[in-house]
Amino acid sequence: MPGYEPFLLCDFHVHTTWSDGRLSVREVVDLYGQTGRFDVIAITDHILMERDLLGRAGRLMSLGRRHFSVTQERFDDYLADIAAEAARARKLYGMLVVPGAEITQNRLRSRKNAHIIALNIKQWISADQSAREILEEIRRQGAFSIACHPHHRTTRRIEISTCFLWENRKDLVSLVDVWEAANRDDLFSVTSLKHYPYVASSDFHKAKHLYSWKTLLRCEKNWDAIAATMRANVDIALTLYRNGSWAA
Ligand code: ZN
Ligand code: ZN
């Protein structure tokens, strides 16, 4: 369609084996890259709270083999892995890979939980602080914030609610860069009803999650242009990427 060609296909919410994803950064890069369709992905592994119950139970069940959180000690190695794979992705697939993290709060029965993605993150951010403090730290680093699944997800069997940002949007809206309007198979109409800046993401944990909501952006393929376009939230679209989408 004339005028629509330059859209970039983007996924800003991807987990790897650095936290609870099934694929390594390299495997994720190859999965997305080999479609020949993706322009931008962000690696956004979980940073959990110190006392995260799900993370501790999971680690116990996997006898310590699996990690559920990028820890402060491993953070530099995490960024180095992403940087190395980003160089490979650019060369092999012409794909931009952005370093990020999902600062994740999973307190049982807490109305203060938020999951906040920081894109273009440079330094570790603790999940053991208030949502406001996390958002302020993201701003301080010159990083970019996404309010993840800000409303209830209908497709999850067990859900720990992460509605704090939404319930406190009046106080926090100026600190949030964009809100997820779609996460994997869910659509959050609240985001669009408020006319908040939005993105759509897969919340990728395993290969089949490739087929899910994604963001289309019309801008140049570099981080500054991408961040500016998401903030302005003009020339942006959400699309359901299905098996066979845009087949040649
Ligand atoms: Zn999340
Ligand atoms: Zn996630």
C-alpha cells in the first residue's frame, strides 16, 4: 500500500534464558531474523524482587539450573551478551537489537505490583523500590519506559495483578513513555480509550509466542528515531503477526 512500505516490524518485549525464557539471546535473534520480516527487537529479561516467590519456587523446582531473574552480579554479562548478538543480528539480518529489562514485581495480593520495561537500559535497576522510583531511575538513565500489561489479562490461567500503574495513572502518566495496548493475545482497550501512547508486544517466552501482537513504526531504523516515534505515537500501528504473515 503506497505510503505504508517503510513501516518497521518491531517487538519490544522478549524474554530469554537470562530469565524465564526458553531460548538464548542467540536463538531468539535467529528465530526472528530468519523470518526475514523483523526490523527491531528488544531483549527484556526479568529483574525480580529479592523475595520473589515465583522465582524462588521455580529455581527450586529446576534444582537451580534455571534462572528467573537477571541479577545485579550478572547484569554486565547480560548486556555484553545482548551487545554481541546485536552486532551479529545487524550483520546477518539487518535487525536492530535493543538492550532492555522488565523490572518485575510479583507480590502475592499486592495492589502495588507493576511490570515496567526499561529499553536502552544502561545500568541495573532494582525491583525492590516503588513504581515511581523505578520510572524515575529509567528517566535518569536516559532509558525508555513501557507499562507492561497494565490491565487484567484474560488469557492467563493464574494472574498476579500488575495494575498499579493503571490505577495510579493520574500521578504517574508523565513518567511512563508508552503503555502496552496489546500483550501476546490480549488487547487492553483502556489504553486506547485514554488515547495514551501505545505499543503492542509478544511478551515472548517460547517459539510459538512469535505469532502474537507486534508494533509497526514508520521511522528510520535507529534507536533515537524509534524512541522519538514511539513517544510521539504518530505513524504507529499494532498488528497481529501470524504464521505466514507477509509471506513472499
Ligand atoms: Zn510481565
Ligand atoms: Zn514479560
